[in-house]
Amino acid sequence: MISSQANLFLIFTINGVIIGLLFDFFRILRRSFKTKDIITYIEDIIFWILTRIYNFIFNIYVQ
């Protein structure tokens, strides 16, 4: 039981790292190209939509 919990912890930690890399990608884009506030809001919405889709698919495959 403990080994399966440790495996899940490792899997979800890797999931968090991948989401962090996606966030950094959007942050680098935001700083590279000066955009208006509305574009920044749209980028944030796109980030959250991609993150939710990724988490949904990831959770289906892990369970």
C-alpha cells in the first residue's frame, strides 16, 4: 500500500512539473512579446483550459 502511494506521489509530482513548464512557456511568451491586457487575459484562459484538459486526461490514465 505504501509503495502504491509513493508511486502516485511521484506520478502527480511529475504532473505538477509538466504544468509548471507549461506555465513558464506562457510566461516567457508574455515577456517576449508586449501585448495588450486583453491578450494577456486570453492567454490566461487558454492556459487554464489546456491545464484542465491535460489534468482530466492524465487522471483518467492514472486511475
